[in-house]
Amino acid sequence: MNQSSSITNPLREGINARGAPEPCVLVIFGATGDLTKRKLVPALYNLAHEGQLPASFAIVGFARSERDEAAFRAELCDWVKKKSRFSPVNDSVLDAMASRIFFQQGRYDDPQAYQALASRLNQIDKDLGTAWHRLFYIATPPSEFPVISEQLGANGLVTRPQPGSTEPPLQRVIVEKPFGHSLETARELNAVLTRVFDERQILRIDHYLGKETVQNIMVLRFANEIFEPLWNAKYVDHVQITVAESLGVEGRGGYYEGAGAMRDMLQNHMMQLLALVAMEPPTSLEPEGIRDEKVKVLRAIRPIASDRACGCSLRGQYARGSMMGQEVPGYLDEKGVARDSLTETYVALKLHIDNWRWAGVPFYLRTGKRLPKQTAEIAIQFKAPPAVLFAAQSNRRAATTLQPNVLVLRIQPDEGISIRMNAKVPGTALNIQPVKMDFDYGGTFGARSPDAYERLLFDAINGDSTLFIRGDETEHAWSIVDAVLQGWKNDPQGAPAYPYESGTWGPPEADEFIRRDGREWRRT
Ligand code: BG6
């Protein structure tokens, strides 16, 4: 029989003494957008389906465009049916949830709209007993983040906890990505948010942290004895973090032009993966303890001088090509993209972490769109074993080459963990062959994992900030990325956006980039 030990985080602030989540109203700004339909509301339904929402819970959608409330509800219910991981949905659960979905139209900079929102929320408090417990989810384009935050403060919708108070805050805000466009703008946004909210009230979202496999990084490292002794420069040759996407920019050319792979994927998702894989063990599961360790490791990343950026990074851009037998356009032919754009759809970056554990171990990060497949993984490549014992065999006819061990954490889609090791091929000759020991989530745990947003919304409702990014964390990640972006800008000739055919593993120059160090990208 499978035995699992369950550890719940005792520091969830929103959970009351009975262990039940506090009543709560979720206000979504940008409620008519894609995120609400495709991700947020289906995730909330999944939580409701599993009985994990507070008994008193309501959703208020806030958006600029006018919507009939009944039509808004009906549209969201259709999306739930399309996107929920439960099929068919439970009609009575969905109807109950729908009856508590409301819509409020208003401009984001209009104080009257916030007054109207406040009256609506007061009424809901009276009807449902939600007692000022509010979660504001800012899911608008980033240009609106500051004004919404300021208006919430100015119109009395936010009460800051008293300094030093250990009481759970009544209101919290979730801020979507992108969090800033540069180090400077991220700082400005942090400043605006912290004028209105206490840091304890701010939940900066990175949906990668909600993925089961990402949460498992800490469990793998710190709930097992066998890995941690090897998790350092003495045994590890290098680490490769890959997030490959087969999709292109999918109609988001306008947004992507101003972002590129560096801002869209690397500054947030990939830096978080790096932090979790490289950090020291925290002293407890307390959110600040974990976030302190992540910050420590981000701070230890060797700063990149802008004039050295081209040597430790490489950018590429997809050209037309073929994906699964279908012709696809190049990036420059996508809607909303400038014909002479240098925006990168591929990036490779080499980082060093200057601390005791990782001295001399390069971390290679790469991400790109229109690569041959959709996959994300972290590969810890160990040093080659001493060749002394089997050296003689390698010169014989039945040649033996000892491959280094590799531990691969497969983040998605084929979630699992594998270890590559060497084994003797059965027979009278001494032939050695690399083999794979594999754990896969699906085979072991069966059920489909909850979507990342489901976990993150659950935690936000329950006041657990562990899987959200702290202000200083995002700034440290930005400082690395900013230096590279600045280097590219200063020397566009030194950092061309190398074209690569859609459906290939990035520009040929990216292979050369890692080969210079005597290493190869993994073929995932
Ligand atoms: C988003 C990016 O944050 O992450 C998208 O804006 C990207 O460009 C997406 O496609 C990838 O997320 P996932 O969960 O599909 O790996």
C-alpha cells in the first residue's frame, strides 16, 4: 500500500482555527480577458469541485468594457466546461459558483468606478458574510497595474495591517506578469504597490511556481538523503535548464515585440527554476525562509557587465519552417511584428553562481519558441566518473565510453524524474551502456495534476505566499537580465538575432555557444 506523509504549511494566514479557508471575495481586474476565461475561472471551478473554496466565496469581474452580468456568467460557465480538468462538470457546483459571479464595469482610473465597486463589495459582505476579506487580482495589461493599485488605496478599498501585527491581512493583491519591463520599472512598480499594500499583502504571480513538478524540486532535494551530498561543485559538471515551446507567438506579436524570450520567460519562470535548484536548504517551510534562500542565490549570480553580455548569451529568432508537417511563418511575418525586429524568440544564457556550493559550475539556460517540441526540464549533469578501471575496454573493439550521470527533472509535459547511469550489457564481453532509471508522475500518481493556477489561487485565498515572488526577488532577477539586454542594445552587431528555421533546436550558433565550453545541449 502506498503511504504518503502529509505536511501542511502551518503558516497559511487565511485559514481559521477550524482549518477552513476564510470567506472571501475575489475581484478580477481585466475580467473580460483571456486569462480569466481560460485559466482563472476554470481553476476556481476545479477548486469548488473538490470542495476547496471557502463556503462563502464570490467573484466580481471588473473590466472597462460593458457586459451584461447574466451573459458574463454564461460565458464563464462555457469556458469552465471547455477547460475544467473535470469532465463532465458537476452542474450543481457550477450553478452555485455562477450565482456568485458579478460584473462591474468601469475605467481603471475612475474613482467613481471604485466607489461603485466598494458599494458592491459591501453588499456582498452583508449577503455572504465575507467581512472585508478581499483578494484583488490584477490581470490587466501591465500599464494598468500602477493606476489600479493607487485607486484601490485612494478609494479606501485596502486596509494596511498595523506595523508589527501578526494578524492576517484582510485584503491582498495578486499581480500578474510581466512584473516591470526592466530593473528600473520593476522597482517603480514595487514602490507603487508598497505605497498602498504591505509586502505581506502582495502576491506576485509566476505560474511556474504553481506547477507540481516545480514544487517537487524542493521535495526531491530536501526530503531525500541521497541527492544533496552530490548537489555541488565537487560532483556536478554543469546544469542545463531548458524550456522549449513548439508554439510561435500565437497572435501576441504586439506584446511579444516589447518582451522577447528574455523578459517573457527567462526573467521570471527560468530564474525561478534556477533559484529552486541552486538554493541552500531553508531552515523551515516558512514562506520568508524559502524566499530568503532564493534571494541569496539570485544575489550570488555573478554580475554580467554589459560589455561582456554578448559572450555569455545568445539570441535567435525563428524563421519560417515546418512544424508537424505544416508550413509556419517566420517571426518577422507575424502580425504586430516590425519587419526589421531584433526581438529574440530564442535565448541561451550562461550564468555562474559565485558561492561555495556552485563555484565553477556553469548554469546554461535556454528557451525558445517554434522549437521541435514542447518540453521543460532541468538536467543536472555530473562529472565524468574516473576512467581508470574501464580505460582498457575503451581501446578494445567492443568500445566502452563512460557517459556522465545525468539527473533530469522533467517539468512538463511528460512529468517525471530520470537518472542516467552506466550498466553492463549482458554477455561475456564487458560492454557498458548508459541506461535510464525513470519515475513518471502519471504512472505513479494516476490522476491529472491540478493546473498551476488552481494551486496558486488556492494559496492566495488561504494566505500562503510561499509560491509567490517577493519584491526583492524580482529585482535581483531583473538585474541579471537587464545587464544582458543592455549589452545587446549597446552592441547589436555583437548580438545579432540569429535566425533559425522553425521546427529546429534554435540557431546553429547556439550549438557553438555551448560547444566552446566543451559541452553539448541535451537533445530532450
Ligand atoms: C507565459 C508566457 O508566461 O508562459 C508565454 O508569456 C509562454 O509566452 C507561457 O508560452 C508558457 O507557459 P507553460 O505553462 O505553457 O509552459
